[in-house]
Amino acid sequence: MAVLLLGEVTDGALNMDATAKTVSAVKALGPVTVLCAGAKAADAAAAAAGIEGVAKVLCAEDASLGHRLAEPTAALIVGLAGDYSHIAAPATTDAKNVLPRVAALLDVMVISDVSGIVDAETFERPIYAGNAIQTLRSVDKIKVFSVRTASYEAAAQGGSAPVETVAAAGGSDLSNWVEDKVAASDRPELTSAGIVVSGGRGVGSEADFALIEKLADKLGAAVGASRAAVDSGYAPNDWQVGQTGKVVAPDLYVAVGISGAIQHLAGMKDSKVIVAINKDEEAPIFQVADYGLVADLFTAVPELIEKL
Amino acid sequence: MKVLVPVKRVIDYNVKVRVKADGSGVDLANVKMSMNPFDEIAVEEAIRLKEKGLAEEIVVVSIGVKQAQETLRTALAMGADRAILIVAADDVHTDIEPLAVAKLLAAVVKEEAPGLVLAGKQAIDNDMNATGQMLAALLGWSQATFASSLDIAGDKARVTREVDGGLQTIEVAMPTVVTVDLRLNEPRYASLPNIMKAKKKPLEEKTAADYGVDVTPRLTVVKTTEPAGRKAGVKVGSVDELIAKLKDEAGVI
Ligand SMILES: Cc1cc2nc3c(=O)[nH]c(=O)nc-3n(C[C@H](O)[C@H](O)[C@H](O)COP(=O)(O)OP(=O)(O)OC[C@H]3O[C@@H](n4cnc5c(N)ncnc54)[C@H](O)[C@@H]3O)c2cc1C
Ligand SMILES: Nc1ncnc2c1ncn2[C@@H]1O[C@H](COP(=O)(O)O)[C@@H](O)[C@H]1O
């Protein structure tokens, strides 16, 4: 048995947190080979080689792999698949774009958002927005799955795996990259931050969302948002936490002006400590909060910022 | 151009899901079922393409139990033209896997030759997020997932995708499979006259066997359990008390 792990490479850099957590998840299944693909991927490959528990790194550099497009990336992985019993990746939007395409080309099912690996054939994953956990056994020849990184600790640094170069499968004219709109930020990344402060519809406007950001900065936290806050234009889409946004499990999650809909809870209920600030004492968020403060956020949050 | 929209019948997103005590699954008996919310968005987008003169016909397809007829009627009432029901299970608890669904959809695509398939990004029951990508793979087509905007010009579609880092815009060759995210549009409600009209729109019934597709699952469900619960904690009376608890009791700040 051997595992091919698709490293999370964006613009030539490895997302160390997501990749190292996935290494922890899969290393019991067999030797782990990390694939780093991109227009530039050598730096990412070198970084991946330093993750403890990685047996080998494959580096594929080609212009066609530059923008994480599904078609050339899937073709590359399918070309390598024969050597592996498992193909895995962190459950990011990039992996969710590519892995099902890989699986269908191999005529196997994909298993998304794995939260527990029982043995080489048996996997646990949440369904119904995390309201149930399913244990699945796969009969497929190759298991293709994405891993919910919030469920794992990152593998340590200190490895020195060999790096080999592999050729891209070749470009296709099916899709072309046009642009990325990425907001640069000095804040910690949402899915790996130790503290997350999220705002909801209760915040009321884009201008007032600055209050949430200020509290986050005071705590050295990442900023999150409910879907309602994103839909209302208070916060960008990549801040959304929940069933259809990001899944986070920080040491501390502070929900401000968020009611606690099941779809939101799906993305944060595994946080170690949850704080809710909401003016409605009946808000469902209080049912999962370790510490609830029934208050108007416009008085409580400034006071919190001042006193922290 | 013809647009194909796969729509899934799922438990309504407002229903509190109950895991059966014997671990065999989730209780769907006498539970409100609806169209997957993402698929409503896909149907709405197809209707808007038709209204803009970019699409001539909207065909909706559902795969599953006979009751998925209702889901298809809802799509017809919203404005789809024609429906295909592929009966692949008798028991409402049987979920057809994305790979099998994609194979059936690929067979429908061969017959119907649409220029565009608009699917949901994920079904809110299995949360798999796979079918559209699998369909594109089986057809050898381009794919554009998690779309929050879609512009079609000639033989190309420009799609903005919601990704972890923000937004990515790509241009894909048509025909293509687009999976839609929540912010693409706001779906309309079907009006009463349109609900009445939908009853007369064509709904063709097929079986998985008609397409020669084996729907035997590749993943067997060993058990379904309730997640570890979370208990409500305490209410604090003031900001000072909150800070004290976080420092001294929880030790997180
Ligand atoms: C298919 C699907 C997928 C979804 N995916 C997600 C997802 O990934 N993430 C997500 O978050 N949602 C998701 N949703 C939406 C979800 O169902 C809720 O609608 C959403 O989470 C509500 O956001 P909210 O709590 O910010 O808004 P509301 O429910 O409107 O709550 C606002 C809260 O703010 C409080 N408030 C108002 N003013 C103040 C004040 N001055 N001070 C203090 N408190 C105040 C109110 O008491 C209220 O509790 C999804 C829905 C669907 C159908
Ligand atoms: N049984 C089904 N019938 C029709 N469409 C489906 C079915 N299953 C999945 N789909 C489509 O594929 C999308 C993604 O579903 P999934 O891959 O299961 O998360 C859904 O939003 C639908 O558009």
C-alpha cells in the first residue's frame, strides 16, 4: 500500500498547515508520496520534503499546472495513480475541484471530507451538515479521498525526503485562467488560526464589520463570517464558516451577532472553546457556547477591545 | 442551446436531522423533502439564460426514488421545460452515489446533447461535492465549479469561482459543466399559475437499466452515528466576567 498526497500549492508556495495535517492523517496507510504541482513548484516540493513522515516528493512544473485548473491537474494525477492504493488531499476547494475528476477517470468513488480513517478501506465522514457521522467501507481498487484537516494535528518538521521531477500530462484547451482576486492579509489563516472571531448579520453593515476585525486583531485572531454576513456584503466569501464554507476548529471561536443556524455550526462546532455574543438570549448559538454573553454587540465588543 | 439541470430530492434544509437509534442511517420517514438548495440556484440560472435568449430549452433530470417527481415538478413550475425521472431505487433511504449519478447523467447528455450542464455544488444530504466534476470527467468536458458568476459568450463561458483564497475567474470551452454556489443568484418562487401549468409539462420516466448503468454502490455504509454532542455552557453577566473566564478558567487568552 502506498499513498499519493496532493500537496496544496498556491502560486508556487506550499500550504504547510493543510499539507502537514493531511500527512498525519494518512501516514498509517503506507509510505506517503507528496505531489507538488504548479507552474513553479520546486520551493513547495522542498518544503514538502521537510515534513516528517513523507517518504518521497514528486515535483511537476509546467505552465499548464499554474492556476490549479482541474483538467491538467487531474490528468497528471491519473497518470501517476497506478503506483498507489490511496490518493488523498486536504479538503480544500482546490482538492474538491480536482479529486472527483480524478476518481471518475479511474472509475472509483471519491470520499470527501474524511474526518477519521479507521483502516485502509474504512473511513468516517460527516453528512447532513455534520448532524451525522457515516462510517464507509470502500471496495474500490484505489481510494480517492479528501481530508478534513481540522480533525488532525500537523506532522512535525525535520524530514528530508528525496524530490523527483515528473512531467506534466500536457496542457488542454478546455480551460484558461483569467484572474485571481485574493485579498492580502497579515492575519492568521482562517483554517489554521488558534483563535477565530466571526461576525454575522447582527453586525449590520460592512463599515461596522471593522469592529469584528478590530477584536480579531486584538486577539491575534483570524476573521470569519456567517453566510448571511457574506451575502449581505459585510465580508468576503472566503471568510464564510460553515457547511458550504470553511471548517475551523480553533482553541477559541468567538461568534458575534450570529444566530447559530445548523449550517453555520457545521463549520465551527468542533472548536475547543466557543464564545457567543448575541442580544437574543434565545439564539441557538447559546446551545453550543461555553460562554454566552447576552448583550448588544455594539456595546460589548468595544468594551471587550478596550479591556483585553 | 439546451441546458441540462440535475436536481436532487433531499431532506429540507430546515429539518432537524435524526440519526436512527440502530445506527442504520438517518430517519427520512415522514420528513419534509425539498429540492437541494444549490439545485434551485442552478434551475434559476438556467431560466435566466433562457430569458436572456442564450438558452432555448431547459431539461431537468432527477435520479432516485419515484417521489423525486415532486422535485421535478417544482423545477418545471419555476420555469424548466421538460423533465426526466430516472428511477434507480425503491427505498427513500437509498442514496445513489455521485459516480453512478454522473454515469446516468453522461448517458442523458449523449442523448440530449446539451451545451451546458448546470449542477449544484453539493447535495446537502451527503455533502459530497462530486457529481458535476465526475460528469465533466466522464464526458471529457471542461468544468467550472463553485460558480458565483457565469457569463456565456459564443463557445466560451467565463466563470467566477468561490475558492478558499477568494475568487478565481476562469474561461472554459463549451460544452461545459458548471456547479453553482449559493451567491450566484436568488431563486424565484413558483407562482400558482405556473404550478398549475407545470402539471402539464412533459415528465418522462426511465430506469437506470434503460441506460445500462450499474448503480451498485462502491461505498457501503457500515454505520451512521450521532456526532459527539456539545453542551451549553454558562451565561456570563458582563464583559469583565467573560474576560476572566477566558483567562482563568479556559486559559485560551
Ligand atoms: C444550503 C445552505 C448552505 C448554507 N451554508 C452556510 C454556511 O456555510 N455558513 C453559514 O453561516 N450559513 C450557511 N447557511 C445559512 C444559514 O442557514 C443561516 O441563514 C445563516 O447562518 C444565518 O447567519 P446569521 O446568524 O449571521 O444571521 P441571522 O440568523 O439573521 O442572525 C443574526 C443574529 O444577530 C443577532 N443580533 C442582531 N443585532 C445584534 C446586536 N446589535 N447585538 C448582538 N446581536 C445581534 C440576532 O439576535 C441574531 O441571532 C446555509 C444555508 C443553506 C440553505
Ligand atoms: N440523485 C441525483 N439526481 C439528480 N441530480 C443529482 C443527484 N445527485 C447529485 N445530483 C447533482 O449533483 C450535485 C452535487 O451533488 P453531490 O455530488 O452528491 O454533492 C447536486 O447539487 C445535483 O445537481
